[in-house]
Amino acid sequence: MNLRIGNIPIGGRVLNAPMTGISDLPFRRAAARLGACYVATEMVACDLFARARPDVVRRAAVGEGLPLMVIQLVGREAKWLAQGSRLATAAGADVIDLNMGCPCKEVTGSLSGSALMRDLDQAERLIRAAVDATNVPVTLKMRLGWDEASRNAPELAARAEAAGVRAITVHGRTRQQFYKGAADWKAVAAVKAATRLPVVVNGDIVDAASARSALELSGADALMIGRGAYGRPWFAPALDRALALGADVVEPSLGERLGIALDHFQDTLRFYGDALGLKTFRKHLGWYVESAPWPVAAEDRRAAKSAMCQLPSPGAVERALTDWWGRAGNEIAAVNPAVAS
């Protein structure tokens, strides 16, 4: 069964998370070309969005080839959440997501993100301001709570539903855990019990087995993929297919991976220009190399990543990436021709 957010049908049960510095328009388009049903923007600070700061506006960029437009907003004042929601709606957002889960000190230090889980009254005021300012569905992303002593996600979910939110995503850690330890999928079940809204579970979902466990333990309606998509923009749609078929995730062949990486690189250069595009893509380049199943030795992949991420021009990167892919394919073709094709 697919997911609906308000009146918006979502074409699957595996969603791509909003990720600062990662889910820019080129990444979202790469995932969408591979079949992703939901690809959210980077986190957009409402006050800076309203002031039209160029880099913040760019994070909310719309473009062709997306299944739907999901803009994630963050802020600490109701007037800016309302204005951000109006601007996102005018920009073409189909869904507006509110960030109350980011654990980064730069965000929580300004009383935004997961810091709002320490003040549920203020969190509710912000939610109502956003909902009242738009006619598109508003969703909420949060954590289990600020720390182990205040796992208040169920209460926030109930308040969010009453305020008009249409779906809830929960990362199975507290803010104080950051990304340490294991995501507690079972704890998300308490959120599911506290609301009639669709609930999406997030955290440590990296393959079909972890996805099935997360769904079973949480009782959630859908999954959200974050770090599992680093260097794997195909992962969310591939996982969606695997869950539907009761199978494992089918990874692309080596040749397909090269095409995906090069298309993503070229789109990044078009979006940012060569200089900034090359700099921006290096993290993705590193993940494409590190996530590849070859060479077998991880240190060889790390060495290739280091060398390619220091190349000075787009042409040099494309040549090096193509050459490395070709040599890797030749090395394993004799062992497994299907993988190398």
C-alpha cells in the first residue's frame, strides 16, 4: 500500500530524507530519474529564505523531472515559519516539511531543529503558523526527544496532528545521541499509537533486512532513507521494489553506476557552474567510489577517492572516473560478468 500525505499520493513507501549539503536539486533529480517517489530539499532557514539570501534560495530550487516538490523549512519564530510557508507554496511546493529533528549545534544553538522538542508549546505555535499560512500539506520531522529523560515524541505527534500536520517522520534517536548507537525503531511505535497520521520511520535503514525490521518494530506506514543513500541515489526506489517483491535490493551494474555518477556530475556542473559544481560534487564523488563493491580492499577505494577528489577540473574528474570504472570492470569481469556489464 502506497502512502498519502493529505491529498497528495506518494508513489511508494520509501522516501528520500532532506539532507543539508546533500539533497540539492541535482541529487534530487538523480534519485528521481532512478524512480524515487519522494525527494525533499535541503533544510531551508525561513528567515534567510524570506530575505532571499542566494544560497538559501538555491536550496529550495525547483526543477523539471521531480515526482513532487517537497521543501523542508526550519526556524524558531512563528512569523518566519509563516512567511517561509507562503514562499515555499509560491515556489511550487506540493508538501512542506518542518524540521524539528536536526541535532546540529548550529541549529539547536539558535533554538531550532530538535531544540524545539524541549519546548513543545513553542513547537506547536510554529506548526500552527506554518499550517495556517499554506493550503498544501504540512508534515513534521522529529526525533524521539531531546535526551533519554525526555522522549516526548508521542506528545509532539499528537499536538502536531491537532494543529493540522498531515504526516510525521521520526528518527529513532534522541538529539543527544546525534548519530551514535543504533536507531530505536521500536520506540517509534509509541508515536504511531499516539496519532492517526501516517508515520514514517527513519534511521539506520541501509538494506532490505533493516527496512523490514524497522517497519515491523515501529508499525510505521513508510520508511525514510538518509545516509543509506550516500553514493546510492538509486537506493530508495530499489528498496521500494524489494519490499514490494519480498526480495533483496538489486544494485545497479558497474556500467549503470558509472552512467548514474556521470549524469549526476554533469547536472551538478550545469546547476552551480564548473568551479562551484566541482567543489560541491566531491562529496558525492567520494561516496560513489566508496560505495562501489570493487576493488575488494576498502583502502584501495579510499585511495582512489582521495586522488579523484583532488583533481582540478571537471574534465579530469570525468576521465579519471571513467578510467577507474573501466579498470575495475576488467578486473572482475572474469569472476562475475553480470556485475561488470
